[in-house]
Amino acid sequence: MKIYHVLAVVAFTLHEAWVLWVLLGWLTTRGRSLLRWLHIGSVVYAILIEVVLFPCPLTLLENWSLARAGEKPYEESFLIHYLESVIYPEVSQRLLTVVAVMVCVAILSVHGLRYARRRDGRW
């Protein structure tokens, strides 16, 4: 049914927006306390999804929608399914997970450096 295909595309788009937020959200958080804490929480959540390997709700929604649309859902995580097959075709899931966590830790360190260098109570 077409509505399920549209729902799968919406889930994919939200997933892409989430990944961009996790990767680049730190660029928008300086001096914005609420955004900063939302971004830090998002990065920590992204690390937990990678390390603990519990399914992301957006992946579940996308796969459910794909199945209802008559398409084959993917079994691996969103990152593995889309990034490994396009960018890193011969990289193991474990290595991709380690790199993703390292990127998230580096992003958290940006927040830490900003905190250490704060002036006037703002970071």
C-alpha cells in the first residue's frame, strides 16, 4: 500500500535528520543551553544505541513500514544498512560501531572543551 511506502520514506528522512543532528548539532549549541543539553542527550543516546545494540525506534518504524509496503525490511542497524553498503562495503559491523562511538565521544569532547573555556557562565 502506498501510505506505508510514504511512512517508510518519512521514517528514513527523520533518521537522516537525527544522524545530522547528532553529528552537527554542536555547531548550533553555543550559548543555547536547551539545545546544548538536548544535543548532549542525543549523542549519549546514539552511543547507547550503538553499544547496547537495542533497536532504534526509527529503524523499527522504517522496517515495519517497508514490510507493510511489500518491501523487504533490513535486518541490520540503520548505519550498517545504509552507510556500510554505500561508503564502506568491506568494513565489519564492529569496526563501524567503534568508529561511530569514537565520533560521538569526540563530539562530546567539544562540549567539554567549551565548558572548560566558558566565560561569564556561558558555554
